[in-house]
Amino acid sequence: MTTSHNILNCRFDAVSEAGAAQWAQETLRSGKRGHISTVNVAILMMMRSDARLKKYIDDSGLIVADGQPLIWLSKLLRKPLPERVAGVELVNELVNVASKEKAGIYLMGAKQDIVEDVAKNLTEQTPDAQFVGVQDGYFTPEEATARAQAIRESGAKLLIVAMGVPRQEQFLQDHWEDLNVQLAIGVGGSFDVIAGRTKRAPQWMQTVGLEWFFRLSQEPKRLAKRYLITNSQFIWLSGWALLGHLLGLGKTAAQSDARQPLV
């Protein structure tokens, strides 16, 4: 059971990276099923106009904040989240947990050569990890059912999907009952980073909340419009939330609730 806080239009679990790993281990040991969502500013804003994405994230067993601005806002609203939990780093923790629990791992996303390098790099870090499937993320809607069946037949207990938001969430939502995995997570473009194809921002940029700017400098054509819109929305909504908090119009930290893994 974890404490959670409502921040803007999303409920976040107040856990550290270590806490998220512990939740994953308890889920695998319990025999229950659940999925983890890592929410950054862009996804948080996307949820406001994508009801299906919002439902998927709301139904998650665990929701973590993958963005330093979200941590700052949580503290200003007196609904503190302990730390940023980045999806790319959480992958390593989940693979380590699955290895300890002798749970099969299935990787799906990116191009085939990239996902194979991800498996290779993760195996070097966690030699006992059992990868029971390694597949690219390029398939048609008509092929999705066959992909879900392949995951089921592999016997995987942990599924890590990197196909971008909201496509990865839609796949998991559509095929959740068929997959038969205990734990799943969508990690966007993390496979490119783990495979060494894309560089992460320097630590100081991550600390001061400028990782988005580093990514923008790498892919300006693809990301410029998205960040312009989502960052502006976030700043505007955060301002109103802080004003409401100062005027006593928002919920207090005492109105947190508890979350349990999906069954």
C-alpha cells in the first residue's frame, strides 16, 4: 500500500525509485497483476485531452513522477513526492527485481537491432536476468493480437514496452487480459538510451529540470511544438493550482489516499 497525492489532473504515488522497485517485487511475489505508469509533464498534459490515456494511467497499480518540475510542484502544494523516478532508470531496477524473483522478462519496442542491444546491455548489468522475448515495436494493428499471444506463450511475468505514448498504453490496455504478465510498464524512448543510441542530459540539467531542453536540442523538429504547448500549459495550470492552494481552495495534504496493485 502506498500514499498518493492528486497533483493537477493525476494521482501520483509518493514513492522513491527504491520504493517503486519494492512495490514491483511485492506484486510479483503476491501473484497479483498491475502496471506501472511513469508520468512526465508532457504526458500529464496529454492526459487532459486523451480520455483513454488518462483512464489507463488512473488504473495503474503504481504511478510515479518522471520529471523534476513535478517534484517541485508537489512540494509547493504541500503534497510532497520524494524524488523523480525516471523510466529509463526504473527499467534497470525492474530487471534486477525480476532476476531475483526468477521471473521471465519480455522486451518489446524500438527497432529490432536496438531492442537486442537493450537486452545485451541489461544482461551485462544483471547476468541472471531471464529474457524470454525480445521484439521490435513495429507492427500493424492487425498484428497486435499475434504479438500479445507471443508474449503470453513466452511465459513472461515482466513486460517492458517502449513504443511511445500513447501507443504503448493502448497496446497494454487492449490486450491486458491476453498477455498474462504480472507486471508491465511503458517506457517511451528509453530503449534508445539504454542501447546507447541516444544520450541523456547531463546530471546537472536533470537536477534543474532542463532535461526537456536537452532532448529538444537533439530532436528540434519533432519536439519543438510539443514542448512549447505542454510546457506552457503546465506553467499556466501550476500557477492556478498554487494560487488555489494559497487561498485555501485546494485539497490539503491530509486528503491523500491509498492505492493497491491491480488484481
